[in-house]
Amino acid sequence: MIKIGIIGYGNLGRGVERAIKQHADMELVGIYTRRAPETVTTDGAPVFTMESLTEQKDKIDVCILCGGSATDLPIQTPEYTHLFNTVDSFDTHAKIPEHFAKVDQIAKENQTVSIISTGWDPGLFSLNRLYAQSILPNGETNTFWGKGVSQGHSDALRRIDGVADATQYTIPNAEIIEKLKAGESLTLTTRDKHFRECFVVLEEGADADTVKEEIMNMPNYFADYDTEVHFISQEELNRDHKAMPHGGTVLHTGTTHENTKQVIEYNLYLESNPEFTASVLVAYARACARLAEEKTFGAYTVLDIAPKYLSACSDAELRKELL
Amino acid sequence: MIKIGIIGYGNLGRGVERAIKQHADMELVGIYTRRAPETVTTDGAPVFTMESLTEQKDKIDVCILCGGSATDLPIQTPEYTHLFNTVDSFDTHAKIPEHFAKVDQIAKENQTVSIISTGWDPGLFSLNRLYAQSILPNGETNTFWGKGVSQGHSDALRRIDGVADATQYTIPNAEIIEKLKAGESLTLTTRDKHFRECFVVLEEGADADTVKEEIMNMPNYFADYDTEVHFISQEELNRDHKAMPHGGTVLHTGTTHENTKQVIEYNLYLESNPEFTASVLVAYARACARLAEEKTFGAYTVLDIAPKYLSACSDAELRKELL
């Protein structure tokens, strides 16, 4: 049995707790949190303080770090990799090389294994970019996100004066995807690839036009996109827009000889983004435990790990059943 | 530079010759054939006899074996792995374990590396089945092939008395795929998943009804499918049905907590099946050269190989650009 500790218990941590139940070779030791354990309601797992994590060191094979990329993981992954094998979902793309270098050094010095930046993007989408570009080097990769809820954009809406609550959907431009799949060569702007749809609850007395104006002109987040804003009641928002669906597409269009077109398309349709991300983390926790068993210490990303390490089946079974 | 030898020069060998030109870190040493070299017209590559392969041993890093799975590869891959690092596309699913065991032993004894059963199925589709099932163990994988030309089924048509020539298209049932993606749980028969469409040229004097009857009732190939037969002229067949498009879908539908649906879909749309398969072989030839450089001798399948080995970029570049 692979014994797992969960560090941090938001949507992702809860997703990991649930995912572990689907794997017969895994066992959840506990959830470790900065909150008072008695205030945390889980799906059944015991809850411990962060302080007790070190004491329970020998009971845990892999810690899955479920904090955020902005402030938690840049501190936590290096810190816990001193003592534990770790898996994280660090997703600040630009800072991955730095995060990797730091964690790699600590893992090698302390004879641990850490798999960073798992999940679906970075993660499964990265894998698909790599496979596609290696196989069809004469080609182009486009990534589309959605339809799904962007937490970052929803947060940006909620920070606007006069906004009580909000949900933002990122919507890929299906027409552009079809044109690329048909082999058209397109020069795409940011505006071409995605739309943004906002469902906004106003605070009492707030002016809809002013709020809408501010949204439409918000740099980086909305100004470069075709953005639609709907004002709705808190009741409607709670009823229809509090789920966390997401997904997306990695589309690689290439040519082999002359103009022979070849298309590789990878799609995710996710009813729960955090539960799916959690499922990826858990599969990589298995890889993490195996690499630690093989004593090949250091940091890894999904690009470094042979696919078979994710599976509970033996190599011989995989060759027989899946090839 | 990775120096490649191509063994066998049919559609696949020609595709490999073309694919190598797209990789700046690869060089084609030559094509080795059982035919008289002067009778073989290539896209520019020199042609040598099979006998000269051994003499040129030191010039070649990897041999890509482009023979067929029925009779060539079961003999050739073991034989050439005695002296060379090899890559093949052995695709007789049921015999892969046996082929692997034989090649693995030879590779280990002779300090070579062999990557067997690359291509897209087995190959990329196998990878996707493995990733999807490891991440969403509570789920179901369905593979659909087409729309594309099945050489095996086209050959079966051509063996019928009264048939001069024929092309068979395998067509996936798009309606079933949509239902699965929508989360429906279906019990699928062979007939549900694919249709078969046959374009047949009759020999002079042959009776269309008799031929059609024989096709529709042919066990394994057509009897279990909804099959459509069109009789056309050789001219039409040559004009419209001599290309080799193919493709397909690996669809994994799973649930995480309770009934939360998560769907992973991988699609290939290929204008040339042999050229795409060749492109996969060539990317794995790079992996083969690297594994040989690391002296990790033995046989491998796509499931055993870390994705980064397929790329010409450094690990640091991949982390920076693709994660």
C-alpha cells in the first residue's frame, strides 16, 4: 500500500481525499492543516495539525501538497521535500524552472523524490504538446481552455467596486478550432481564441453600466477579449454558476511530406476541475512512491516520467492489456 | 547527429525517409532492401543490399524496421537487434508479449536497445489508454478507428472471386461517441461501434449480387458490422480511393466523486496513415539512441519511455517552453 498524506484541505485537497478511495493500492494516512483540526469536516479522513506531520514521518510514503501556487507551494514544496517525497500542482508557468531547480537540489540532498507541476495544464496538456511536437516537428500547437470557470478571472471580477459575487467562464472559439482541424493556417490573436462570459451579482446601489465598463476595459483579464457581462441575482449565481467545470483542447496540426495534413487533438471535458486535477496528482503520487523505491532521488515533472509508473498494473500486464 | 538506417522500403519506409528530413538532429545513412538496389527509386536516399548492412554497422545508430508484422518483423527485429539498436511497429496485439520477451533477451545479451510496437495503435493510443485509466480508474475506455482505409479489410475484399480491386473504409459511429462523451453508460456490440464501407471493382462478367452477398456474410471481417457495398469502376477507385487516410479516437469516460463526469478524448485525423506512423517511429528512434547512449540496454515499449526522450530539446528547454 502507498501511504499518502494530504497537506492543505481546500477543493483540491478534498478532491485528493476522494480520488485516493478509487485506488486499491493506496491508503490515506491523514489530512494536515493549519486550521484547528476539529473545525475541518472531511469525507472521513482523520485531520491533524501541521505540527504532527513531522512526528508521523515514518507512516507516510508521499505527501500531496494541495496549497495554492501563488504563496503556498513556493514555500511548502521545498520545505516538505526535506523530509518527504512530495507531489505538487505548481502552475505558475513562468516560475517552473526556478521552482524545479530549488526542489531538485533539496530532493537530491535529502534523498527524496518530488514531482512538481502535475495536473492538466501544466501536466497532461504539457505531455500532449511534447508528444505532438516531437512526432510532427513541422507543425503548430494551439491550446484552448474551457468551456470552464477561471478562478483567476472570477476573483478579478469580485475585486471590482460594486461587485458582490461573480463567476467567469472562459469559452474557446469552436469555429477557430474547426478551421485549424480542417488544416487552415491561421494567424491568431488573443481575441480570436477565447471568449469570456461573466455572471455578476451587483452590490446594492451599484451602477451596472459603470461596473460593466470597468470589466470590459480591465487590462490582461478582459480588454483583449470579446467579453459578455450578465447581471444576475445571488440566488441565480448560487444555483447555476457555483460548480467548477473546466476542460480544454491541445490541438497540433502538422504536415508530413509536402502538404499531407496530420492532426493530433487532445480534449478534456471536466465536470469538476479540482477533482480531476486531484486525480492526476494521485496517479503521480504512485509514480513518486515508485521512483523513491528505486532511489532515483531528485525533482521530476510529468515530462520526465515513463507512463507505466502511473499505473498499478505490472509491466507485463500493461503490455498484454493496453498496447 | 543520430544516424538512421531504414530496413525495408514500402509505404512505411518511404514515410520514414520523409520524416527524417524534418528533424535537424537526424541523418539517414541509407535504405537496406532485399530488392536489387538499382530497381528502388527513393526520395533521394542511397539504397544498399541487406548484405551491406552488417558492413556499415559502425555508421548506424538506430535501424528503423519497416517490414510487416505478419512475417517480416517477428524474424527481423530479433535478428537485427543482435547488432543494432532497433525500432519497429509490430502491431499484432496478441503476440506483443512474446515478441517483447524474445527481443528483450537479445538486446540485453548484445548490449543494444530495441523499442517495439511504436506507431499509433499500438503506440500513441496505448499511451492514452494508460494515462487515462491511471488517472480515472473508475471509468471505461473505448477505442474507435477511422474514418480510414483498413488494409486488412481491403485485402479481404480483393481475395473474393470476381473482385478486381477494392478499398474498405472503417467508419466510427459518431453518434455513439457523442453519447459516451455526454456521459451515457452504454453496452456496446461490435456492430454499434463501427460501420464498414466498401468500394469494389468487379472483374468482367462477375455477378454483383453474388459478390455483395459474399462480402456481407464474411465472418470476422464484415458479417458483424453494418456494411455498405458500392460497385465502381477501376478509374473511379484509382481517382478517389487510393489515398491512405486514417485516424481514430481513444475515449475514456470516468467519474470522480459520486457521479461527477470527467472525459478524456484523444483524436487523430491523418491524411496519410503510413507517413504518420513513420513520424512516430522516427521520434522513438531518437529515444532509442538516447537509451543506448545511457547504456540501459533491453527492449522497451512506448509505455516504458519518459516523454522527454522523444524530443530534440534539452530538459531545461522543455520545462521552460512546454510545461
